[in-house]
Amino acid sequence: MSFNYSERMNHISGSATREILKLTADPTIISFAGGLPAADCLPFDKVGEISDELLRGGRAEKILQYGITQGLPSAREAMIEYVKKAGVKNITLEQSIVLSGGQQGIDLMCKVFLSKGDTLLVENPTYLAVLPIAAAYEANVVGVNSGEDGLDIQDLEAKINEYKPKLLYVVPTFSNPTGRTYSLRNRIAIACLTAKHKLPVLEDDPYSKLRFEGEYVPALKSVDVGDNVVYLTSFSKIVSPGLRVAVAVGNKEIISKLEITKQGADVHTSHLSQAIVEEYLRAGYIDKQLKKITPIYKAKKDCMISAINKYMPEEFKYSEPQGGLFIWGALNADIDTEKLFPEAIARKVAYVYGNVFFADDSGHNTLRLNFSNATPERIDIGMHALGDLLKEKIKGDAR
């Protein structure tokens, strides 16, 4: 039977990562594809204790009832205190909204600002989920060139002038997929340029608390001069992705629009999830959690870097991030990583092929590796298998 779907469905494809994760459901496959937190970094006991206390205490009735779309006021107060640590100051309750995960924040910002044919600017490469979200609103996505320091400001200004974009999306700290961090100077330049052009900016910050080394850089929102930057941070990578809790803060008018669109999406974020995160913040558990998980992820990152140097071909160039969950690689060889992927799966190892992170479908010689959800032993075995495959392909092409 054939159904008459909406026209927008012609522009939407599934997330590459989600499709890859289906293939890697086989436990024998070593997956470097997802961005899943390690199981031993999930606070099972503490979340269980908090949940039990909340549901047996005086707040149970409020937690199990409907509530306001912006989120529990007490939870927002705790989250506002939390975002101050990123340099985001002077935020009121009216300038905050609790969301059902960071991805909802991206979706709602696109819904608020993008009409059919409007342009969204993104870093090239960018977080891959943004591309199908923008496609759902039939928007035009244009990539901005970037380097180790952040966005190419000249290219950003040229594309603002050429495309008259409605929104800019960036992940300035431990960017997904590259792992790069924009310098403070670059952030100031972005803030000034976008304020000049009255261009709204969505700053997505799921990873900044996972810093292994290097100097802390304050959020782009902390140098916002035009009140045009919305700061979005999630608790998925540092507490639990299953709770689906994030917070966005920024311009009161924009937050009001996000509230209106969220009303039609899910009414409000789970009260129990909000209350768990609130208690986690107020009790100081978050600092203890970060002290526990950051060394674990650093050790895994170091293990993967060591395995890359041991097993990967010399044609493979890679990033060495100071935090986050990803390593970005590029091959100085004519290897299409998407076409190679089935052969990698046959050897029981998975990655995300890089072209899916580019607005212009370039980057066919690139890939993203995640180190957070595999043991050091499996990282070594998987990188060995991947390195052997790439060496064989490069050697075969050279014949």
C-alpha cells in the first residue's frame, strides 16, 4: 500500500549515526560510531536514590502532574546557576527553558527561524543531526569554512552577505565531529559580526565540561554583544542521555517563541527528569561526577591515539582534542570512507563516514571516531582491524 506523505518527507533522510547503530547491534562489532557515554560513567546508584526520594517525598504530586512548558522554576534556577560556570551571566527565569534533550533545542530553533528556502549557516563539517532537522523545514544549509581556531570569519561574513541567513549553528567547544575548540578571539569575532548583522546564533555546548587538558575557554554567549546568541547545554553526556534534559538560555523574546513551539511538541520536559537533574546540581553531585568520568574518557582518548599511531597508515591525519568524545580523521589518499564502510563492518569494526557531516556532501575521505563507549582492549583490537583495512586499500590503489 502506498500513502500520500507530505512533501517535506522527500527532503528527510534518517540520521546516519542511527542507521549505523542498527548495524552495530551485533555485540561482536566494535563500534566507534556513536557518542554514547560509557556504561561505567552512568550514575545508576545516585539517580536511583534521588528518584526514590523524590517520589516518596512531598514533591511527588507535582512531579507526576502536568506543568508549565518552560520547566520547573526550581530546576531552571539550578540550571541557571550551572550555566554561569560557562561564563553566561545575568540570566533570569524568563530567559531560560528546559528542553527534552539538546536535539529538541536545535529542532525548535530551526522551527522558530527557518521557513522554506531560508538559509541556515553551519560550520563545515557540523553535527550531522542538524542537516536532516533543517531539511524537515525545507531550509538551505550552507557550510562555513573552519580551521583549528574556529570559523573563518571572512568566509562567515561573505556568506552572511551572500545568503542573508536566518540562523547560525555552532558547536564551539570540542566540536562534534572535529573535536576542535574555537579560541576566545574567534568567539568575540563571531559575536561582533553576528550582532552587526542581527543574525541569531545557536551555541550548542554538550561537551565543554569534559575537558582533559588545556586552558578553559568561556562560552560564546559570554561575549554576546547583541543579545542574539542562544546558549544550549545538555546533561546527556555528563549525567544521562536517557533522562533527556537540556536547558537553553538567551534573548527573552526568542525563549518565548521556543516555549510556544515546545507546547505543541511535548507540553513539557519530564518533571521527574528535571527534578533529578536539579537535585544532582544542588547537591553538588555534578562536580563529583565530572571528577570521576573525565579521567576515564581521557584514558580512552589516549588509548585510541596510541592505537592510531600504532596501526593506522601514515596517510591518516587526525585531530587530538583536549576534551569531548571524538577524534576526527582524514586520509591523504583516494579512499571513500562511506564505500569502505561495509568492508569495515565485515571486519567487525564501525565508524561514521565523514561526508554526512558536511552541508555540501564533501569530506568523502574523512571519518569520525568515538572513544567513549569501548573498553581500552576493544579500542586496540578495533583500531588494529581498521588500520589493516585502510593499509590494504591504500596499497591496492597504489598498484
